[in-house]
Amino acid sequence: MIRKTLCLCTIFCAAPLHSAWAGAWTQQQGKGLVIATLAHSVADSGFGDAGQGAPVADFRKTELRAYLEYGVTDWATFVAQPEWRDKKTGSGQGEAVRGLGRIDAGFRLRLWSDDSRVVSVQATGRMPGASDDLAPANGGDTDWEADARVLYGRGFSLFGRHAFTDMQVGYRVRFGAPADELRLDVTAGIDVTPKVLALAQSFNSVSVGSAEAPFLPTREHKVSASLVYRYDDAWSFQIGGLATIAGRNALRERGAILGLWRSF
């Protein structure tokens, strides 16, 4: 049962939002996973400097991501994610961004594991894509970034069902005007049927240090819930929703997610 749980964790621990990479488990050598995700979100309000509700210009965002992980060895997994995006803030000229978004790439290394738990570290570089420095829709997305994190995963049985939790604590260096960020991403999953996995996820970021004008210190707390249907050993389908539930100088986003998964 434990080994089956670990298999589920390896397949299903990928988080499709904001480059919150797959869980602490590594792929077997020569094995991999590709996830194509379409996400659409909107916002017509936000959170002010004290976390209170604040009006903002209408915002919409559509992103198409292709997430890849591949087992270079049993303990080292290569991860990468290019994206295409269409973002717009308000209705004025120069407030829309459309084209290639960030390209993320790096490695996850497994440090320790037993039959049900694993500890890993991960480092990725984040290259900016097509952008206009004057477009508010970029939101500080115009400079290089580096992300390093420690990951812990655990598989277990809950009410007779296979389940897992995954926690990632990271620090993101932003080589530009925005402040660096501390990040905490948590995922919990349980197989409600042999073919359907329910996922609950939380993505959290807090600014560290000072930000240069026109950027402000930020805090953002997003949640996502989704169902993943495993069609067979190779193909899976995902549908879900997302929302920003609290923050500081952040948008109150809400949206939907569709995903197509391919294991190989």
C-alpha cells in the first residue's frame, strides 16, 4: 500500500500554478512527465497596503504552460517550464502583454527517502520572456529570477484511501526592482476513487527586503482545488479553480484551470 501511495505522489504532486514545481519525489531514471495547463483568471478588486479591500483596474490573464520533468538519475530530476501569456490591466494603451512568458529550468535532487517520506532540494532559474517595461500588466515580470527551495513529501493512508502531503519552503531572488520573496507551497491529495485524485493546494509569497519604485512590498495567499482523472497509466486530465484569499498590494484573482498530463 505504501509503495502504491508513493507512485500516486510521484505522478500527481505537480502544482500547475506560478511555477510551484512538482513535489519532493524524483522521477526514475529515464522516466518523465509533461503537463500542459491552461489557466484563466480575472480580478476587479485587490488588497491594499494594510491587507484591506481596494479597488483596482480590471485585470485578466490567460496562461498556457508546458511543464516537464525528466529523471536524469533516480535521485536527480530535470525540471523546465515555458509559458505563453496574455495579460491586460485596464483598457488603456500599453497595458496589455501578449507573448512568450517566463522560461523556468533547473534540477531537483533527492537527499533522503524511506518507504513513505522524502526530502529534496531544488534550484531553478527563471528567464523573462517578451515584455514591455512600461506595461503595468507585467507586474515586475521583466527581470531574471532564481528560486531555491527545500521539499518534504509524505505518503500515507487516510480513511482507507491513499493520500499524500507535500511542503516546499523557498527563497526567490529577483534581480530587479521588485523585492525578493519567501515562498511556502503546500499540497495535499487523496484518491477519492482508484482513478480520481482530489488536490488542495496553497501558494504563499511574502516580500523580503525593500522594493524599488514603482514596486511595493507584497504578500499573496492563493488556494486551488482540482480533480485529476487518470485515464490510463500514461494520460490524465485535470480541472479546477483558484482564488487569492488574502494579500498585501496584490490582486484578488479568481479563475479556472484545465490540464492534460502525459507520463512517459
